[in-house]
Amino acid sequence: MAAFTVATLSALPWAGAHAQDAAAGERVFAQCRACHAVPNAQARNMVGPNLHNVVGRRAASIEGFRYSQNMQQLGQGGHTWTEENLRAYLTNPKAVAPQGSMSFPGLRNEQQLNDVIAYLKANSPGT
């Protein structure tokens, strides 16, 4: 009976609603492409830094990119872009870096947030 219940629950449409989908995350990331590149480590910085391999990277650590003072302080304090820290920042950038220069208001849709994090993880080979 327990196996039937688990199988039945996993087939329900809401059962995987919070799963991460990197392909869907790439589509969500399209709104970020005006300021950020992510395809590979050699991609140039834009208005925002290259986000290739961002998961696990220390904040404000791309050599030669001009970070806001607030982001530099986060990096100097050891802030690392873990999945948890990315989730907080992508939900509300100003809550993490109040004087930061990112103008994006944040993602409010939890599924989109999960998916864009999956996309960033997929483009962070070290994770």
C-alpha cells in the first residue's frame, strides 16, 4: 500500500512543482542577459559580471570587474554564492546588498527562482 501511495503522489501535477529545471532556467535567465553573460569563463563582463561558474564563487571576485562598494564588502567578508545565498539575492538583491548597483527587483516566482538557480548550477562545473 505504501508503494502505491508514493507512486500515486509522485504522479500528481504538483508533486514536482519545486523541482529545478535548468532548461526552463535558461529561459528565465533571458531577462538577465542584458547585463550578464554566462556561457563560459572567457565570456566578457558586461554591465554585470560574467556569471559562468558563479555557484560556489566568492562575491566580487571577478578580476577587473568594477563592483559596487557594497558588493566588494560582501566579498571581503567571505560571502560566497551558495545556492542559499543566490536564492536570497535573486529574490531581493537590495536585501542582500542594499547599496549594490544591480537594478533588478528580484524574482518572486519560486519555480522561476528554482529554475534559474538550476541553470546557474549547470553552468558552474565545479558544483
